[in-house]
Amino acid sequence: MDTSFAELVEDWHDFDVLVGTAAATLVGLMFVAASIGASVFTEKDPAA
């Protein structure tokens, strides 16, 4: 039981990078969707 914490989580590094990248991408897409969606409901286009 002489393994360090870094050695224990070394196998999870690639998974963590993948999940972090996917999360950052989805947050970025939410900002894009919010900025596009904010321009839909304006007084110039009440039918939207």
C-alpha cells in the first residue's frame, strides 16, 4: 500500500481531460445559443 495518490489516478487522466474538454465545449455552445437566442425576441420581429 505504498502507492501515492498520483499513481492511483494516473489511469484516469485521459478520461478527465476528455470530460473537461467536452464540458468546456458545451458551455461555449450555451453562450453561442444564448447570444443568438437573445436577438430573436426583439421589438423589430414580434412574430418570433
